[in-house]
Amino acid sequence: MQGAKRRNVLIFFHFLALWCNAQGENHPSPNFNQYVREQGALTDQVSRRQVRVYQLYSRTSGKHVQIRGRRITATAEDGNLFAARLFVETDTFGSRVRIRGAESGQYLCMNRKGNLIGKPSGKSKDCVFTEVVLENSYTAFQNARYEGWYVAFTRTGRPIKASQTRENQREVHFIKRLHKGPPPFPNLERPKNFEFISFPPTRRAKRTRKWRSPS
């Protein structure tokens, strides 16, 4: 009797395994890449915003992006008041960001004609950009509302209409870099230096040091 029960149990689990395999074939594994794209296209209203501060160096003009009111150019020198600090705020858990000038308080935005303009509020989708890290280590900024439209500048630092831009163009390539010159805002309090605490050596450390001293 026990042998018959054991065979019945084995047969049951065998058919159960076949049924599970059949269910797996009928329901393919989820597409996580599609899930990430869908979630990255939504504004995160829950998580705490992360803010980075840097300059944007244009590959074509050889200057830095500056936001002066509604006017956006790439003609600023290193440490320029309107270019030295750009606040880059995260919009999602992915690579979508908002860019705001620390001095002007204006956001980098793009209108329906593809022109770059500064706005006091960055809540609209035309003020959201996707950071695209390219194979040549440069970064491009694609507008979240107008897909395929990028932030771009000419050799003289004037904005290029976004409808005429492509990802592989030099005009859309930027380098994110820190300010190397004197502090652009000298009146602001500087962060305090780290203080390292020195602990007295342990007995083992003393013994090791004494043993190694003859060599």
C-alpha cells in the first residue's frame, strides 16, 4: 500500500510540474525594459528630488550655457555668474531632469517652435529633458515633450531650432563640468572642511610596528 501511495504522489507532482511549465509557456516573462521606459516617462511625485550643480560646456561654441531671463546662449566663460551654477533637478527615477539657473532662477525650456527660452516655472513638460549619455562620453539633452528635439548651439553660441537637430550632431553635445575658477558667489558660506579623528594605536599595532622596525 505504501508503495502505491508513493507512486501516486510522484505521478501527481510529475503532472503538476508539466502543468506549471505549460502555464509558463502561455505567459511569457515581463518586459522590464518596457516597464522602465513607461515609469521613466512619468513625473515622480513621491520621491525626494535630487539636485546636482554643474556647468554645461558646449562642444561647438567652446563656452558654457547660461540662462539670463528668457535668453539662453552658450557664450559664457568658465565661472560666469549666469553659467557657473546650473541646478539640475531630477524629475523621475530615470534620467529626466529640469535645469534652472541659480542666479536668474529661470528654467531651461523649449517652445513648440523648437526655440530655447527661460521660464520662471519648470512644471510643464517642455521644461523637462532626458539626459542621453552618448558613446563618445558627451551628453545630449532631449526634450520630454518633443521627442527627437535636442538642446543645441552654433559655433557662436546661438541656440539652434530643435526641429533641425539630431543626436549624432556636434551641436547637441555637452560636457558636465564643475567650476574651476574663483567662487562665483563669494558671499555664500563655504562648506566646512572635514576633520579626521586620530585614534591611539592599539597594542597589536604597537607590537607590529616594533617587530618591523629592525628591517
